[in-house]
Amino acid sequence: MNALAAVPLADGRTLLASGGHDRTIRLWDPVIRRPAGRPLTTPTAWVNALAAVPLADGRTLLASGEVDGVVRLWDAARRTSAGSLTIAGGADPVRALAVLPMPGGRTLLAAAGDYDGTVRLWDPATGQLVSALAGHAASVGALAAAPLPDGRVLLVSAGADRAIMVWALTTDQVAPGQQGPLDGFA
């Protein structure tokens, strides 16, 4: 198993999603500790990352980042495909996903894994690429959203270049402050 995510559903339940090398995403009911319906099968590659993506219409999509460079979107309640996004030609694995709750109810999905260190932001409701954030000298393996009390949202990325970068999403620029080496990121 490579990835886990909590997936809140419109009916109030929360499922757990797990994914790994067998190209299967399993949904689990954590209350009864049993599978919740049939698993989802990715067509071509194993799963490296999972994230629950809430949409303005009340649905929650499940994003799976895969080793073939594709982020697949799934309707978690219906167990159906809801589209896919390909990062940088699809040759590099997707290593990390992060969900960014933006002002006005919009949600963005960040995906990273390219060996060039680029982090890409998508609007999962439309499938449109919103921005490509370049700054790392090697692949990015961890992403985190940092919503602030003033409504701004920061994106934090950590890469194989041993750097943590904090991005101000209103400007697509690295936020001022400490950018330095690291040996771990939680």
C-alpha cells in the first residue's frame, strides 16, 4: 500500500481509500472496518498518492496520482471515473497531491512528481491547468496546503533537492522567508 486518504461523502459518512502496486483503490468503512463497495481499478499504473477533493456542488472526488504521470479523478460515491489529468507529458510518476481550499468555495488540486521539479495546479471541476510552479531543482515528493486565517492559502512543497518552498498562490511566487535544506517533512 502506497497511499491513504479520508474521503468525506455528501451523506455524512467518511470512507478511507487505500491504493498501491496492485492498481486497485479500495474504499473502506472505518466504523465497521470492512470494504465499502467494489474497488476502483486504475487501467495502467499503480497508485502513489490519494487525495479527497471537495467540489462546490457538494460532491467529493477522489484523486489518484499514478506512476504513469496521470492523476485520475473518481466520483467516490458512485465509484465511477470523473476524468483524468496528465502531468508534463505523462512520463514521470505523480509522487504527491494536495487539495487547496481557495476563497469563494473553489478547490484546486496540486500534483507533483516531474523530475524537473514543477508543481502543477488544476481546477478539478473543469480539468483546466491553472498554474505551473517552477522552483525546485529536482522532483517534488511532498505537498501540503496551509490555509491562513486571513483567507490566503499557501502551498508548501518539499523536493529531492532537499528544499522546502512556500508558495503564495495569489502570486504563484515563492513566499518570502526561510527556504532551506531538509531531511524530512511531515
